[in-house]
Amino acid sequence: MVSKTSPPQKVGPVRGRRDGFGKRPVYMAKTALISGITGQDGSFLAELLLDKGYDVYGIIRRSSSFNTDRIDHLYQDPHEKGTRLHLVYGDLNDSSSLNTILRQIHPDEIYNLGAQSHVRVSFDIPEYTGEVTGLGTVRLLEAVREAGIRPKFYQASSSELYGKAVETPQTETTPFHPRSPYACAKAYAYYITLNYRESYDMFACNGILFNHESERRGETFVSRKITRAATRIKVGLQEKLYMGNLDAQRDWGYARDYVEAMWMMLNTDRADDYVIATGETHSVREFIERAFGYLDLDWQEHVEIDPKYFRPAEVDFLRGDASKARRELGWEPTVSFDRLVKLMVDHDLQLAKQETEATEMQHVAVAKARWESL
Ligand code: NAP
Ligand code: G4F
């Protein structure tokens, strides 16, 4: 299942380690395992770790169509020598696959980013969300114990844990009040990670990350839904954007900055939990105004409310205080809200233009085909 590689070109910290094929050379790169490598964060994290000289293994799910778009640019032919990115089939709902992967790979670091990560969808599929997003974490932690290895472990915890937040800004000590099946599942994952740190002395960390977006964000999350629609409206591909609660407020950062924080947490002396956030809050309405304004469009002419996007319980306001991460890890966000919106709009405008060109070519082809049939 897993293709083992020859020693990589770049060398990370020196360590010796056993693997399924006996003793490997003493001088070798670190190995990282990422669940959720095909997602927004997984793709940026894979890039970061490859740049740092890691061997990277990513767990992918079997899918009837390709779902590796975000990592296609990192593809390395497994038949070549020195391949450092490897994809292995597995699922957070399937303990035996996790056990096999860990027995074979013996990673130095595990990043558990896999999840059913959509809050609104979690109200439609609460049980499944609990399985993947909650129990998936304990399956992976148990697989670590069963393999008898001691990797460092990162858990993708979320600011959704604060939900109906009891204080502002939210810190590592703010009590949780989850407001969705997703957040309840993440609460289980948070506490089981903490429990394995305390029970088995595992180097296990929770990164409590506030919303982070990018040009690779899934298109049904609010930021990308807005930038995709605004740019498609700009080039005439659509007329309307249907939205839910415009009053919700979020602390939005840039995903590339946030995956750096994940790595920092596993590469410091002591395992701990950290809030990662910008400390600035903006409403969904402001995001829309900014994106449409940047394109010289009047958003009020295009945006309509569709109640189907409202949630049974909403998280009204989030603002994080990342001073612990700043102090102990030296982490800082580098991308402002304004720059984030612009970089996403710029990216999606190119996409929209390509879509227009493709549509025009299709029209020509259809028109030609019609003439040819005369
Ligand atoms: P994402 O784009 O939705 O990616 C989720 C990843 O999980 C995908 O690779 C997906 O694979 C994988 N996955 C889903 N179900 C799985 C299963 N049963 N077994 C194995 N893998 C599975 O999420 P993201 O934005 O990159 O976020 C990464 C993690 O951070 C998630 O755990 C999310 O809940 C958490 N988080 C995100 C934010 C944020 O603002 N982005 C903030 C806080 C925490 P497919 O491609 O096959 O679907
Ligand atoms: O973009 P969203 O769907 O993200 P949400 O719910 O904050 O969750 C994201 O961030 C969490 C971190 O806090 C992650 F843990 C989680 O995995 C995910 O990445 O919605 C943001 C806000 C919500 O208040 C929502 O009600 O936007 C509001 N909204 C208004 N109209 C909408 C829409 N959200 C979506 N997805 N679609 C709408 O049409």
C-alpha cells in the first residue's frame, strides 16, 4: 500500500527509527503523516513540510472522482527515486486502515486535519460528523498506542468550541459552549487529545484555530462563496448571490499563516494548547462589501437572503487572543483582512475569466456543430 522511499535529498533533524522493513539509515528526514491532506489546510501544510525537508505521507479516501486538486502541483511519481510525498488510502472511520498505516510509516509527527468540517452540514449529518470529526481522533490516537510509537500529535481544534462565547477575546482558558454537532464533535476531539497527553504523556497539542481562508478554501464556506460569486457576477456568469446570516462576525486569517503555527506547536519543547487568531473581527456583511467594492460592484444589487443558509443555532461573534502563541512560539499573522479578501478575489477573478473563455469556446463549438449538421 505504502511506497517506501530512498533517503530524501534534504535532511531534517537527525534521528534513528525502525520501520516495517527493518532499520532505516540513522541520518534521515523527519516523517510526517497528515490526515486531511486533500483539504485546504492539508495542502498548505504538505507544501510547508516538503519545503522543510520532511517525508510527507497523506491519508486519502477512496473517491469515485479525483479529489486531489489542491495537491496535484505537489505530485511526485512514486516510481522515481527520492519521492517525498506519498498518498495512502485510509479513513478516519476505519481503525484497521489507521493501524496499518501507523505500523508501516512510524511518523515523527502526525497532523490530524481530517474532518467533516462544515458547520451547517453537521446539522444534516450529525452522527456521521461525530464519527469522523470526534471519534476519528481517538481512532488515530489509539492506532498510535497500538503501533507502540511516540510521534508528536497535532489536533485541529476550532474556535467553534467557544460557540456562545462567554468572554471576548477568547483565549486558551475561555470555557467552551459548542453550538453545532460539528463543535460538539470537536469538543470530544479536543478533550481526548488532552486526555492522551495527560494519561500517556504523549506530545499531543490542540491548535484552537479561528477561521482561516484562502484561494483554496472550499467553495461552500462563506468567504469563498462570496469571492467566487462576486467575480462570476463581475464577468457576467451569474447575477445573484444567496446568503444566510450577514450579521455573524468572525476573526478571519490566512490559511498559510495558520499551518505554520501547527508546525511550530509540534516543534517546541513542551506540548500545549494554543489559540491561533488575528485578534480582529469582521462581519459577513463587511466581507461582502469589501469583495464587491474591490470589483466596483454594488453588493446590494446582487445579494439576497435565503433562509436555508441560516443555522439552527448560530455562533454570533468570535475574536481570538493569540498572545500565548506569539509569546511562546513566536507566531504572528502576516495577512490583513483587506489583503485576504483581495488575494481571494484576484484569484477567483482569474478563474471566472477562464470559465468565460471556456464557455465561449463551448458556444463556438456548439454553434459550429449546428452548422455542420445542416
Ligand atoms: P477541509 O478543506 O474541509 O478538509 C477536510 C479534509 O478532511 C479533507 O482532506 C477531507 O478529505 C478529509 N476528510 C473528511 N472526512 C474524512 C474521513 N472520514 N477520513 C479521512 N479524511 C477525511 O478543512 P480545512 O479547512 O482544511 O480544515 C482542516 C481541519 O481544521 C479540519 O479538521 C477543520 O475542522 C479544522 N479547522 C478548520 C478551520 C478553518 O477555518 N479552515 C478552523 C479551525 C479548525 P476529502 O477531500 O476526501 O473530502
Ligand atoms: O464560512 P462558514 O461556513 O464557517 P464557520 O461556520 O465559521 O466554520 C468554519 O470555521 C470554523 C472555525 O471557527 C471551523 F472550525 C470550521 O471547520 C469551518 O472551517 O460560516 C461563517 C459564518 C457563519 O456564521 C454563517 O452562518 O458565515 C455565516 N453565513 C452567512 N451566509 C454563511 C452563509 N455561511 C455559509 N457557509 N454560507 C452562507 O451562505
